[in-house]
Amino acid sequence: MLQISQRINSLAASATLAMSQRSNELRAAGVDVINLSVGEPDFNTPDFIKEAAKKAIDDNFSFYSPVPGYMSLRKAIAANLKATEGVDFAPEQIVVSGGAKQALCNVILSTINPGDEVVIPTPAWVSYVEMVKLAEGVTVEVPATIEQDFKITPRQLRDAITPRTKMVLFCSPSNPTGSVYSREELQQLVEVLKDYPNILVLSDEIYRHINFTGSYTSMATFPELEGRVVVINGVSKAYAMTGWRIGFCAAPLPIAKACTKLQGQYTSGASSIAQKAAEAAYTGPQDCVEEMRQAFERRRDLVVELAKAIPGIRVNKPQGAFYLFPDVSSFIGKRCGDRVISSSGDVAMYLLDVAHVATVDGAAFCLPGYIRLSYATSDELIREAMRRIGEALAKLV
């Protein structure tokens, strides 16, 4: 009998990818499914970026790239971080990977030993917990509900820290909630973290440019945390380049070197063509980023308005990313015919089967009782999806 390692058997399948796959299967079978489960922009990659990729092909960028990325791209990333965040990272502190997901995993595998604790505010992206499992670390989940706008308090953070805590993992703007920590809120958390100088802060900022607050503060800007913040970002969300698979970590030099060592043994450098496209994204005109941000903000307003009109659903007003994370707990215990709703997962499956709208169970993000909707789609499809959801939920008694 073929053996699958305990390491892999311990991992959960990605709920977001699983729901997206199920949605695509139904579509292939002729079912008119509206997919609100996928976390990617619905825009095309801007033309000037595609042209840079074509030029890279013509210029024969077809050989292995350096493991941490082309120096020209790392310089462009460092300059962009300085210009947009006001943070200083040398190009040597940048490691380019096959997407922000790999960059996150690189850092966790490079810094966490068996038994080390990683504090994760929840709800949180589905892969954080699984990455810590791979490193044989222990996750300490700190829940924040809709009443808190899905943001943890300084007291919660302090209570979660133990002598075994080695990392705190933040994501702002958040996937799955769209919540954004203000500078004042982050400062309060920093006041806690400055009492624990050996804790590494891993700051996932992949949605940084899809932000509706008018300002943004990176964890790396706080002098109290100097030398122990790792920033994760990439081109997928801001530049509609999910399939190009380019992300990066900006890290203290020892961690950057460790990530390079690790990456050199299992994937080596990211795609040469995609790197040249990413370089164009960071150095070219940024109008496209603002245009997409404005579109997402308009859609945010639309989906919140429509969701608030559905009896039984509770929503907040997300301040970034492109997700809504409504509380659907009022439907648990209800039924439609012989079908009984026993969990938020049942709500998600009910909406897929009855409304033909794909969403994701909040339990996948460590907070049951909620579902995640992505509004990275057209206004027309948002309106139709919310109409279907409202009609389907009205049938539950």
C-alpha cells in the first residue's frame, strides 16, 4: 500500500479552493452558478504589464532566475515599499517567491520550531493554521467577532502570549473580513508587543492597496518593532496578477537568507517572465491600482446595502480587500422541507444547492456562524447573487 506522510494527512484541504472547484463543476454541468467563493480580482492584468512580459520573452529571459529573485525586481520592490509604506528594506532583504502564499510559508518554515506557538487573530485566512502545522508549531487563535469589527484588542493579544510564543501573524486588510487596523489600533497592539522583544511579527499586507480608509499603516513603520517585522506582499491583488504567481517577503536579513536557503532547495527562483512583469508593475504607472480600488469600494457599498436588506443577516462595513463576512447564525436550526441547517457550513451548501451561489463557510476561517462572500465580480452579478441569497434564505423556517 502506498504511504502518504502524516505531515500531509494532518493538513486540511483548502476550503476556498474546494468550493471554487465545486462551483466550476456545477457550471460545467450546465448549472448557472455565481461564484462568490474565489479570492481574486475579476479584472485583467493591465496591458503595460503584459507587454513587459512579452518583451521579456523576446529578450530571452528564459533561464533560471536567482533564487531570491532578480536584483532589479528586488530593488523595485524596496523602492515601492519606501514610497508607499515609508519603510526601509534593502534589496538584499527581499526574497521573491511563487506568490505571497509561498512567501508566508517560507517565513513560517524558516522561523518556527516544533512546539513554538504562533498567535493568529481570527477569523483568518485558511492557510495560516495549516502552514504552522507544517512547521510543527502550535497555533493560538484569538477570536474577534463582528461586534469588534473583527479586530482583536490589546488585552486579548497580551492574554494569548506565553513563554512559548515565537510569532504573531497579522493580516490587514483582512481576508476574510476586510477589516483594516488603524494606526491608533496598531499602536495599542505594539505597546503590548514591545514588552516581548523576541516575538517575530509576520504582517500579511497582500490587500494593502485595496483599502477604503484613505490611509494605511504597515507594522514595519513602528520603531518599537524594528528588526523583527516581516512584511508579505505581492502583485496578485493590487495589479490583478493572481495567475502570475509573484509574491515576496521583506525581512530582517537573517530571515531573508534563511528563506532563500529553503526556497533554493524546493522551488528555486520564481518564473523569470513573471518577475519581469512584476518589475513593470512596480515601476510603471499606478493609475490601474487606484481604478481597481475605486471599483472595489463601489462594489463594497453595493453588497453591504443589499446584504443589510436580507432579514436574518448581520454585516459590518469592510474597510478593505473584497470580502464580506456576514453573520448567518440566525439561520442555524431552521429548515427547508426535510433539509435542516445545523451549521454555517450547511448555510453555504444550501446557498450553493438552492440559490446556486458559491460562498465559503466561516469555519474554514476559524469562526463558525459566518460565511465569506467575495464581491470581486460585476455589479450585475452582485445584485443577482444577493437576490438569489435573499430568496433562498426566506424559504428557511
